[in-house]
Amino acid sequence: MYGRAKDATWAIVQEIIAQECPTATICAKPQELNPTISGKPIPMTYPLMLYGEPNPLPVSTCIDAMRGYGRCHTTRNYEPFKQYGFKEGDIAIAQSAGAASAIADGGSVQVAFRVGKQYPITKEMIADPTYQQQWAEMEKHNAKALPHLFKDKPQVWGLHMEPLGNYVDGKILPFPVVNREHLPSHPKTISAPINIGSRSSDPLGAALTNPTLKAKELGKIKQNYPVSFLTNPFVPAGSCRAETWPIDKPAGVPFVSAEQAYQYYKETVTKGEPRVQLMTAIIAAKLQQHPRLFEAIKDRGGVEWLENCTHYVTSSRDNYWEGKGKDSPFICALIAGYSRVLETAKTDVATSQVPAVGEAAHSPPALTTAGKNATLPPKTCNPLANIQPLNEKVARNFPKDRAMAEVATQFIGTSANPNTPSSTANYEKAWGELANTGVYSANDIIMVSGNGPWRASNEQIETAFKNHYVPLLEKARASRSSFVVGNASGTDQLVQNYLKENGYSLEQVNGYTKANPPELTASVSTASTHPAIPQAGVMAETINTYEQTTLETLRTWYAAADKLGKSSEYLAIITEVADSFKSGQALSEPALIAMNKDLESLRSLNRLTQITQRIADVLGTPITDGSTEVKGKTYDLQVNPLRKDLLISQKDGMVVLDIKSGEVQAHQVDAQVISTFEEINFRIDSALSEVKKEYLNL
């Protein structure tokens, strides 16, 4: 879609672009009467700076580029929030003093916009060609403008904006509809090919190779590119021809490089094409986890560029992996991995543009909190895997925290006393973009962490709970998320009491508390024809948010049922339920029960597959087809990650779970099966911990 900014290469920018630039809704905004305007108008007086390049837009000013042409970012050499007196979420005004516009002949043109996030733009970002290009797409200036205007400034700030409409006589009016079909497109350019290897003279070539640890040692790149792949098992210190790993890699920690991941798993598959497929999967994981690399390939010409690149790493040039373009098995794997990530990105975009189940295709997409959930980055590893406990006392409880982080999908927590070091502050930083998002779904399990009275006063803890935790907990509760939380005094007890008061059931699991939402049937009103509304205490906008969340949940239900292999007739019933809900009817009790059951089933299957893959990795034996099998006392397991196949069967031959090519073929998974596998996983953790202690005592 024109004007939609690409995922940013810098982690802080990646989420913001996706959340703050929903250009699809700009032309369909309804009139908003008497909006509350915050702060001072922000000047938007510059023309678009093109540096001699043709203008792809039919407008030539910054203010007009906001009016339906995708401009959703501005750059300043001062902090915007402080300068203009607004904050994220406010509605503010951008103003062009005296600029001629399509809606005014002279005078001041004003555009209302919702204030997004502000962030510092570092000198490294200004010098980065990939960020320059993404900045240009958001600003609609030429990419050269960023270093030319801001290279020598002592501080530079970026501000994301969501243009809402023209601001006229105290009202927000929709922008004129833009016919994007007639906008000129940019011709695709293919950059000059490079040699990809740890000694490449081009930093991108050194970063795209597998042994990036070696490339960094040689000074070709400035950072490592760790890769989280499958179960991230323990790997002892060692070496291969390409690079050396001087220290052990603990279980649960990503591989230090794609090369280490490949060397660990290569003996599980036969030589030739199976190993190329293994390398493809590892490279795809690397590009997903380091989007700067993916975007850099894309900017240089994508597959066509890679087909012209070479991979020569020996003087004799006779290594199996060497060659030019598709004559090199390594570059074939790189092309396939890049293509896999590209296809995933296209699918994600297409999915985000598909109407909700039962929603008419022509309906304008709604800008909802639930809809933003798709823009959150996936959790690829345990965020606490590399965290070191603050002290010996904290270390005793740390396994519990790491266990919570293993099962959780998001994090809520902040330090009640910012001046005191705390585990919660470290955890918030480790979770990064998945911390305190305010965007939740019924599929989320949220880890909650907070200070105890030994880190902050009771007054500080209660204030932080009221101002920070409760608003986020309410949003998660409205989305029917689950929680995991510790059992300490202070914040943990406040969270547990809050959840218990709001109908959550609490259970003890491996030293922490799991909080499950109340039964869905409890929120059904048999006397009301309106959608069920969460309990009192939720903010005033809950009704609208709940409707949006429920539509999102219905979409999730449809996808879950499809994943579980439900029949087309069953899927059609879900569509009918969604249609009825959109027309104002409450979800029926049978529908709520069925939806809850399907979502819980898929959640259980996902957890079961995670544990099964870990068991296979630790206890499994490779077999000829590239799979790994485990023969147990009660269950037999067989896993093939490359084919996305997984089979769990009992000794009597009964199939517990059969997945082929990522699709569920059959399953008979109940709570007892999940409990058994959780217990096995816990015993493996305990055994590995004992082995590690014995090893350290040698």
C-alpha cells in the first residue's frame, strides 16, 4: 500500500512505523466534532526536499504530503514533546503558515494529527543508508536530506504522526480521497554485486555470511548476529574451519552465529540438499531476527541482486558452498531464506488488510487497538536467557522468573523506584518491544513483574501499581489474556489480588502463579441483546474496545479452528457468528464455549510442540530421513523441524498429536497429556541444572 512505511531496521523504530502510519484509514476518517487539541501547533512550512530527483507525489509541501500522501513523520533538532507541549496519544495541529494548498488560497493550512512516539535519532542512524531510505519514505523528502540537514546537529529527534484530517473551524474534516493508481512508481534498481564472506570488503557481505563471529573478529562488522533457532540447546566451546567459539553456549540462549547453529544441527541431516534446506531455515531465522539485513538485501535488489553476488571464501575456490549466484549452494540457501521471509512479510500485510470474519470487504478498515497486535514483533527466544541476577538472593528466585518468561508472550512491569537497580527494570529492558505494549489478545500469556518492599517504599509501589499496572492490566483483562506472576510481597500480591477480584482463577505452577481469565460464559447476559461488556472498573472506552477486541478474537478463533483442521462447515458457522455479532447480537453461550475451547486447544498444542521439540533435542536420536525420535516408556516422539512434522504416539499405537507440514492432522490432547509433558520438561531442566553444577565443580 502506498505510503505504508517499511519495518524499520532500528528496533525502536520498527514497532512505531507499523503502529503510527496506518495510511489506509486516512481517507476514510469520519468527521470528529469538537476535538480536544493539545499543545501548540507544530510548524510544517518546508517544501519537499528532492535534491534534483523527480517528485513521485502530485504535491510539493510537507503539509500537503500529510493530507493522504503518506507523510507520517517529522524530524526536529529538539525534543518535540517538550517544545510543543503535547504527548503520545494527544491530538495536535500541524500548521503551514501562508502556504498555498489544495484547500486554501494562501493563509494558514492546518492538519490535525494524533501524536505518536518520539525517539532520538542517533548519528549512527543518520549515517545508515537503510535508515535514510526508510526515513525518506516516512517524510517524503529525498534520503539525502537527512544527513545534509541533521548530520552536525547536537541532538536530533523523530516524531511519528497519524494524520487525521484537515482542521477547519474547530472540526476535523476527511482528506480528499487520493487516487493512488495514477501515482508514479519508482523503477527498481539493482546494486552492484558483492562477495559474501567473513572477509568481504562490504559490511553487508560480511554480515550476510554465516560465521559472523569471525567477521567481527576481523573488523569487517561491528556487531554480532546471534540466531535463535529451534530449542537453542547447550553447545560446548569449540571450533570449525570457519570460526571458533571460546566459551560454552548455555541452553536457552541463541546461537552466537548462524555458523554455530548450522554446525550443531548439520549431523542430524544427510549431506547435499537436506543440509542446504537446514541452512535455508537458519538463514531465514537470522533475517527475521535481524530485519536490517533483510531490508538491506531488499534495498539492493532482492533476489536479482543475490543472483549476481558471489561466495568465495577459499583461495582454491573449490569448496562445496562456493560459487556465483545459484551456482553456489550457500547463495541458493540465502536466496531461499530471504524469499521465505519476504513471503511471510507479504502474508502478514495481506492478513492485516483482510476484513475481519464476516466483515464486508468494502468496509473501511478500523484503527483499533486489537488491530495493532499484528504489528508486534514475535517472541523468538526467552528474553531472560542472557540476564544475570543482581545478587545471590535474587539468583535463588531467578529460575522461577526465567520459567515465567519461557511461557509468556508479553511483559508488564516497571520500577517503582527508578533510582534503585532492580530485576524488574532489567526485565523490562530485556523484553524490549514486547514490554508494556498496551496491545493484547486472548492468546497472550503476560508475565507481570514488580518491586517488593525491599526495593521501594509501599507508597511508591502502590503509586506505580495504580498509574502503570492497572491501566495495562485492564486492557489485557478486556482482551481475556492470561497472566503469570510471582508470589513475593509488594507488587506481586497487588497483581494477584487485582486479578482475583476480577474473576481470575489462580493456580500454582513451578513456583509462580498462573492466572486464567474467568469462564467466558460468565460474561453472557441472557436478557441483553447487546454484546457482553467486561466488569466495572474498565475505562470509559471499554465498550468500543471490547467490540473491537471481540471481532479480533473472532478472527483469531477462525484462524485457530482452521489450524486445528476443523471442517468447512464448522468454519462457516464461525463466519455466521461473526455476522450476527456485527449486527448487534450477543455471542451465544455455545459459541463462547466453542471459541474458548478452540483457542485453548491451539494454545495447548503450541505449548506441547515446544516441549516435544526440546525433548527431542535433548534426548533424541537422529534417523535416516532427517528426523529425530525418542522412544519413551509411555510415549514415542518423532520430530522433523525442516519439514515441520511432529508425531506423538502412545506405546499402544494411539496417535496423540500428528502434525505434517505445520498442519494438524489429528490430535487427542487433554490436560493430562500437557501436565505429563510439562513434568518431563521440568525434570529435564532439573537434570541439566545438576549436570551444570557438577561440571562447574570439576
